[in-house]
Amino acid sequence: MVISYIWTKFNSKDLEGRKYNLKYLPNGTYNMVIESDTKKAIHKLVVTNQSISISKDKNGVVFKPTIKKTENGIDLNQLALGRAVEVTISDSNGVFFTQNYKGITSINRRFDISKLPAGIYTVAVSGENQYDTYSFVK
């Protein structure tokens, strides 16, 4: 079961003192995701007999990539912090490029798109607790 509640563009002051009644939430393990424009923090919630505990997982922060299109390239910057990350560039007909990164702190890469035909493309950055996409027109 997935239960989600999404806020878009809010001020943290708007949530101060806000309370949620979770007493009818079934026992189980849930993920609470707190997301900003640059990162998301994932905390595990364990619900048992009307009590909730929150773990502070040190690896629970995933930084979002910064992707920028230039005239002949795509610039990608991703703070990976040792996580396995896959970068894919594709269009509606298939994948043009896939690269896997493991055990590195950051990914800083310029992809040459000068030889790609005109079209609509998607850059996907995926890994544990991450799937971010960026679309561009060439």
C-alpha cells in the first residue's frame, strides 16, 4: 500500500505545529520523503500498535542532478556520494546512451549531442531511491 501526500511550493513556516492523525495507519514500515528543489531526504517510519518511530538513516539523502542543455551538449552534475547511478539518454525510438557509475562522489559530465538527429530526448538519472528526468528538444 502506498500512501502519499504531496505539497508543492510551500514555506517551512506553513507547516510549523501542523499535526497529522495517523492512528488508523496500519502497522508496517513506511518511507517519509521530504523533498526540495535540490534533494530529498528519506526517513523510515515504523508503525506498531499506534506508535510511530522514525529512523535517521545517514544514507537517506539523495541529491537531485543539475542538467543543462547547451547548443551541442548536455551538462550533468550529480552528487552521488558513492551510490550506484545510471544515466540514460533516449528518445521515443530507444536508448542512445547509457552509463553506469559506482563508488564515486560526484558525476560531472558533458554529453555531446551534436550528432543526434532532431527530436525530443529524455535524460534519466536513476539509482536507489532516485529517478529524475529532464526532457529537451534538439
